[in-house]
Amino acid sequence: MSIVENIHYTPMIFDQSNEKADFGFIPDALRKPLKAFPQLFFSNGEPWREVNQYAFYRYFDLSKDLKTVSNEMSMLQGYADWLEDQKLHWLHFPKVKRERCIYKYRGYLIQLRDEQLIAPSTASLKMNAVIAFYRWASTEGLAEARNKLFDEKVKTIQFFDKVGFSRTFNVTSTDLSIPNRARSGATLEDGLLPLSKVQNKILMSYLASQNSYELYLIHKVSLLTGGRFETVTTLTIDSLSLATPDPQFPSVMRVRVGPGTSIKTKFNVSGSILFPIKLIDELVAYFESTQAILRRSKASTGLQKNVFLTNRGNQYTVNSFGTIMHRLREGLVKKGHAELANFHFHQLRATFGTMLMTAVLDSGIKASNAIVIVRDALLHKDDSTTWKYIKFIEREPLEETFTQTLWDIFTGNEAQSSEGIQAYLDYGVVHDKG
């Protein structure tokens, strides 16, 4: 996989006559040195020079702030990963439009959006970042003319100014843009709905009956912690061993995620997520199982600490996991569970958040404090995202028994703690199939 490395950069100017010149260059006194400027490198260590030059253009020539440039480089890193996965060069532009790398990437993003592995807004932003880079590369003569890369069209936008007069302005669009269509109705983050008690039972029972204990565990972790795909699939045994007790819930541990932990989070948010102690014990037991050891035997040195790996010892990617989810839905439908034909992995997070919010509120905790608990558990950036759960619960209340067991797991209720997770998921005992 490609990496974005933050370098220390000192702007230089060419002044061969200066006595302090180093190879003819001296520091530019008009530009401040940068201690952490993002630069993109392919997995083989080669820099993507054009993208790195583009980053300097955005920062110095267009005066974009460093955070904006870093976000754009992160999106272009995703494109670099996809290019390497598809074994395509970034200048692969044959005559047939659908075979061009940038059009194939658009199709890939739309597939991820439709699978709800990324939000519609994320798909639009990622595509726009790539289009902007190619526009610049074409202008700089680093790529072909725009009309050979993609089709552009001019749209006329009408608006009213502060005085009330009608005005118009023209914007240039391309046939590559991905519309950001939000889902209507009562939904939670990323336009998703939680699973019902019946759907939850069907899904976990089906996963437990399949010959993939790892896939079952991946879903179980998301359902019991609210972890996103990228967080769950990059969990490490070290992160579990370093978990600390949660001061609010006696049967729960906190696992640090984000920068500095090698566990990925959305937007590189740093924090900790809640893990029931029994779930950690189960994950540690799985890590030491024959099945997990066999997978690690095929993995590279850098993945030896990962709890979850594919059969070939690779880290799960959004693309590979999308294929797994497609097969899972097909299997559910063949078993007669058409109600899960549109199931998406991210719904497990929505289910956890809804149940946690319901359980916290039902315990008598004030709404303002409940917001803090759920916000921190789901690593929400803004309280407004967490408030959606309260609004949703007001319109779509869950069954009390559906949330009570989760609360018993977190609070260590003796009546439920011994079989808490099993009762919560409502499935038979799953044995290691390694």
C-alpha cells in the first residue's frame, strides 16, 4: 500500500553566487519552513512526483491551508492504492472511455457507495480530488489535454443576490462527477438504519453456521463495539493486551485506536472504543487458534500482530470486503432471508449506537450526558451526529429486551454477564473451525 509521509520541507531558491549556497541553492527567506508537509509514496518506495508537485502547487501557489492539502493527499493516496491493486498506471487513457483508469476508478467508488462502505459525500469528494489533480496535470503538460482525459461541459447556475436580483454564473463539470444523493427519511450517520432484533438474530445465526469463524467475529466486533470496517479489520493483539478498564462500565475495557496505534479510523481520529471483556477474551483465544496462526504464516512481517487477516494472509481491503459482503447477501437471500438483501456492514455500527443510546437513556442518565457517552464510544467529531440517534429513537423506539442485554454486558449484571454476549446475539455456541 502507498503511504503519505510528512516531511520537513525548507523552500529554496537558486542563487549560485551566494557564498552560503548549497549546490547553488539557499533557503527562501520569504517562505517559512514546513515541519510536516505531506508527500505520497507508492508501496515500492517510489514517490509519486506529479502528485507531490501538485501538493506544493496547492499550498504555495493557491494558498490552501495545510489541513486542506493533507486531506487532498489522503484522498489521492486512496487512488494510488487502487491503481496499484489494479496494476494500472495513472496515465492509462486508451481510446475506449470505459477502459480509462479514471473512469474505472469512478465505477469503483460508486460500487463502494452503493455497498455503503463509504458515504455518498465521501465518494463525491474522492472523485473530485482526483479530477482536480488531472486538470492541473493537464495544464502543466504532465498529462494529455483535458478533452482526451474526460468530457467536460459548462453548466449555468442561477441564484439570487442579497438585494434579490437574479444572477447566473457558469461552472465547468465533467461526466466523472459523482452526485451526492442523500437518503431521505429517518436515518442515522451515512444514511443508514439499524438492524431490527429479528434481522440481527438471522444475520448472526447465519454467520455462525458458515465455515468462517473469522467473518463471524468481524461482524460480532462491529456489533458489540460500533467499530467501523477500517477499525475492526486493523485491530492488533497489542491493542487488545493494552486495553484499560472503563471507569463507567465494570465489564468493559477501552481500546485505543487511531494515530500511534496502527488501527485505522475515519479521518485519523484518535480515541478509544468500548470492548466487553468477554469479547476481548474471545478475540485473544482466536488469535492463538490454529486458523489464525495459519493465516499469519502467509502474512508479511508488518501484519503479524493483526487479529484479522484473509485466507492468503493479507489485510482486508474495502474492495475485497465488498466482494465478501456481496456473497454474504446472496447466501442470506438463498436461505429465504430477503429482508437482508440490502444489508450493509456499516448497519452494525448504527445498530450498536442505537442500542447504546437507548440503554443509556433508559438507565436514567440525562440526555446531555448520554450524548457524551455515545459520542465518545462512536468517535463522533460533532455532537450533531450523535443527536441523530436520540431523534431516531424518539421516532423508532427499539424493543426493551433488545437493549437490556447490551446494558447488562456493559454494567456486569450477574444475571446476564456469564452468557451476556451469547444472549445478546441469540445464537448457538460457535467453535473454532481452524
